[in-house]
Amino acid sequence: MKYSKLLTVAIAAMLIVSCKTPTRVSYFQDLKNGNVNTITSHAGIKLKEGDKISIVVKSKNNEISSLLNLPVQTTMVGYTGDRTNRGMVGYTIDRHGDIDFPMIGKLHISGMSREEVAEYVKKVIEEKELAKDVVVTVEFLNLHFSVLGEVNRPGEFSFGQDRVTLLEALAEAGDMTIHGMRDSVYVLRTIDGKQTAHVVSMLNDLQLISSPAYYLQQNDVVYVVPNDYRKRQSRVNGNTFQSTSFWISISSVLISLVSLIHRL
């Protein structure tokens, strides 16, 4: 009977430890009421080779406007007639950082933001006296980032604006699961053929906003590392010596054995 009581106490102690509230689940554990942290300014996405954008020019002269814009008609897939479907046609930046613009020719736009491209195109059009009082609109067509690992909706997401933060990226992916490591979020970034890994902690607000990966760039890959519990689950039935379920199972067997012994 004495051994049975000791065993019961030991099991209760293990259960209490295993049910202890995790300390690395909540974001921004350093934040206090009234905290003010300065976020480094960000100029927005800078275009580079391979990026695809749309440029729409509008002016009072509809004829000139049509000449300065790419055609937007594309043939409908699977239709054998002469029917067409209106769709967006864009410019893909070549390996030299240029696009070929109607009535103008080559324009070097690599390294520019959307706003800078719009201002540049407008300036060239007016300098060449092709049109006056033009309005130029630039939109991203194929710029995206990916979110993988311990999130609720992993996948590839488009840039809907010039500035997307790591927090917004995680929100797009449905936030981290309870099994994601809040202090080990990786952002993989490729620049000029070289990949750089930034490790960001979501537990510290100041570290997060000061990270070079706080604002995402095109083709960034965000990876949320699984915690130890999730890693153990990847093994056969999760039955390892570090698994709580393993020890609970062993304890149940021991209790049964002790009960049998006392009955004998």
C-alpha cells in the first residue's frame, strides 16, 4: 500500500509539470502599457529582374492613351470562335532591368518603387510631348511571398501593397499554430543569387521591428519552426522517453501491476 501511494504522488507530480502553462506562446512579452518604439522607415518594394507589373496611362486624348497602353485582349481558353476576354497584360523586367514601353522604347526601372516608376513614366511621356496631364498607375502582377511551417494556412500570397510586415504575412497565413516556435521564425531572402536567413523572435517587439526582415520583399519565404512537441509527434506514434503520453502509459501499467500484486 505504501508503494502504491508513492506511485500515485509521483504520477500527480508529473501531470502537474506537464500541464504547466507555456511561457513562449504569447507574442510581444516585453510590451508594457505606453511603450513607444520607433519603426525604421521603409521605401517599399523595389523592383528587380523578373518582376512583372502593369502600367496604365490615362490622358484626355483617348487615342494617345490607347497607343501608350498595352492591349488587354486575350483569347478565351477552350473557345474556338473569335470571342475574347479582357485581361491584364504586363511588363516583365528583363535581365538588364529594362522594359520596352510603347512609343518610347527602353526604360530602366530596376531598383525603383511603384511610385517612382509612375513618376518616371509620366516625366518621359511629357518630355517627349506625347501627351499632357497624364495619370500613370503602376500595379504589381506577380510579386509574392510564401509562408510555411507551423501556420494554419501555409501557401503563397501576393503583395497587395508596397509594404507588408512579417506580422501581416503571418496573419495572411492564419497565424501560427500553438506548436510554432515564437522565438524562431525564419525569413529566407534571395538577393543577387545569394540566400540570407534572418531569424526573428516574436516574443520581443523591439527585436522584431528592428529586424531587416520586418518588412518583406518579393519572393521571401517565411518558415515557422515546429516546437519539440510537434517534432516528437513526427516519430512513430510520438512514443518516446520524452513524451508525456509515454510516461502516462507506463504509469497506468505500473498502477495495474501494483493492484494485482496487492490482490495476490
